[in-house]
Amino acid sequence: KQEVTQIPAALSVPEGENLVLNCSFTDSAIYNLQWFRQDPGKGLTSLLLIQSSQREQTSGRLNASLDKSSGRSTLYIAASQPGDSATYLCALGGNQFYFGTGTSLTVIP
Amino acid sequence: NAGVTQTPKFQVLKTGQSMTLQCAQDMNHEYMSWYRQDPGMGLRLIHYSVGAGITDQGEVPNGYNVSRSTTEDFPLRLLSAAPSQTSVYFCASRPSRLDGTQYFGPGTRLLVL
């Protein structure tokens, strides 16, 4: 069974800082990896999808990378803003998606 | 497009009662799934479907039933609710079994007393 770990569980940074969120997994036989954002009491919003054949994807201030050989993915957020405060989840797999428990990000104005 | 919709938004049940959580999508996606989200445990897959008439179990299927008679709808049935089923339930869909962005509904908060 795929095990997905996200460290740290919580992160607090001042506005404007660049930051990296980490996601590690145990089984490299994946089809794709997806990063989500979840606001309190809300559903999940997709941020980026990386296919297994890809190394990274970019959308605006977000960049996600995938290294299957080391079992790691990172989500880079540039010039963080208070509106980025949320929980960030990574999920990977194919038929069955396995989620990490998330990193709760707080950006302090 | 409405995307993925779920009803109800919130429900309180007594132990032993049954109910159906509704999920619908209007994106013509083949793949649909149900997750539960519990504090400290992340999202866990309950059941999934790769197309109309095809369903399979996920990581935590016990106590739940599903069926997929149409592409659009994927209801989740709790046969005899237990306090351990208190959770937030999310429905999701994606274009096909292995590809595409997964889209989530807003969730249903279920409290079993």
C-alpha cells in the first residue's frame, strides 16, 4: 500500500517569503501526482497535476516537481501572500488515489 | 458546468439509521470516487467507479455501498450508521481511470449519534 507523508504538518511564514512544501511516497509506480489546496470547511481545489512522465508543472506563482526515483515531490510557492493560507495536500496513484495528511500553511501579513 | 455537486451539506443520523449521500457530475467523467476525511488521517478512498455499471472497493469500504447506473450519478449508501462513520465525505470525479485532474465536490458533513 502506498504511504504518503507530508512534512511539516504546519508552517508559518511572513508575507513575501518563498517556500517549499514536501511530499514523499513509498511506491514509485504511480501514474500521476496532484497537489490540492483546501480552505477550512471547504472542498479540495486542484492546483497542479504532474503526469508520471513529467518532472514539473508550473502555474503562476506555483511550481511542482516530481522525482519518482527518490519518492519525492515538492510544491514551491513564490512570493507568498496571506491569501495562500490554507492546507495543502498531495495525492498520487492511478486507480486509487492516496493522500498525504497535508501541510497547514499560514502566511502572516 | 456545475462541476461535482453533493447533497446534503450536513446530516445528523442516529446509530442504526440508513441514508444515501448523493453525488453528481456534469463533465461526462468516467471515473468517480468517494472519500472520507478524518482529523489526522487525511482522505481515504471508500469506493470508486471507472464507468457506469462498474464499481470497486477502496481502502475503507466496510459499512458503505455504491452503485453507478449512469455516468452522472454515484450515490453512497450507509446501510446501518455507526458513530465511527462520523466524518466529512467528499465525492470526486476525473475524466478517466488513470488520467486527468481530479475534481472534488464541496463535501457532506455527517454526524452519527
